[in-house]
Amino acid sequence: MPKVKAIISIENVVASAILKQPVDLSAVVKSHHGVEYRPEQFPGLVFRMKRPRTATLIFNSGKMICTGAKSEGEARRAVAKIIKEMKRCGIVIVGKPDLKIQNIVASASLGGTIDLERASYELGRTMYEPEQFPGLIYRMDNPKVVILLFASGKLVCTGAKKEQDVYEAVNKLHEELEKKSLIYYKEGG
């Protein structure tokens, strides 16, 4: 267990949903004036919602991509709400969508400073070129995620398919950094 508890925040959950039927995007536009649809620029329709605050792309094929959710549950609710809204406007949708979480991006603060130079050698599966980018890129196998580490002790975790994977990966990395004395905390912290 690390000396300092990491502060982890889910920033974005990307989910895809397949309706298993084509969707008439023109009918969605006619029944819902808040959507953006410019087929000459992009083949999908953008359906923005305030609660939960998300943007969902909907394609003729029935495929949907929801972004901006702050949790898996929020992504599921957003897709369900859009489908309910389309049904309310007279668009026939049969069955439930196949929904799959594609990516979860989270930020974290470990409360100390990280020696990125040493970490690049001692962690393995890293890439660190400070002249190009100030962060160290660390590829974790289990759970399968990519974590960007910054000297400030801040992290960005991406590639997770479940929220639990984010917490597991950050805590596992935090313990590893402490074990190898790669993280330093201010006195009294």
C-alpha cells in the first residue's frame, strides 16, 4: 500500500453501441432540432446531451459512439436516453443495443515527484525522450493500459476497458514506484 493515496479522476469514457438496424438520420434531424448533421462534411450525426454531458455520433448503419461520459454507467445512461428520445420522436428501434466500453481515460496525482530518468530504465516497457515530450510513456501488460507519467507525480492512464482497471493500474504503478524508490514525497507528507 503506497504511503500517499493517489487521487484518481475518470476524465472520459468512450463507448460504442450497435443498434443492429439502419437509422434514418434525416428523420432524427427533423424530430430533434438540437442535433448537428452535415452529411457533406461528415457521415455521422452529432447528438449532444447536457445530462449526462456527452456527445454521441450516430451513423446510418446504426452504430453509435458516445464520448464525454465520466463513468461506464454514465455512458450507458447516455446511449439509453438517446434511444428513448429517438423512439419518443417516432423512430422505430427494435431490441437493445450491443454496448461496449472502448476506452477509459483518467488522470491521477500520486502526491510526490517521480524520477523519470531512472523510471525509464527500471520500469521496463517505457519510452522517454524528454527533448520530444516531457512525459514517460509506460505500457502496462496487466491490466493492459498505457500510462503517461510526469515528473510532477501526475499521470494520465488510457486504454482501460473497465473503471476497475484504471484504479488497479495506477495503484500497481504507484506501489512499484515506491518499491524502486522512484517517487519522492515532501517532508511531512
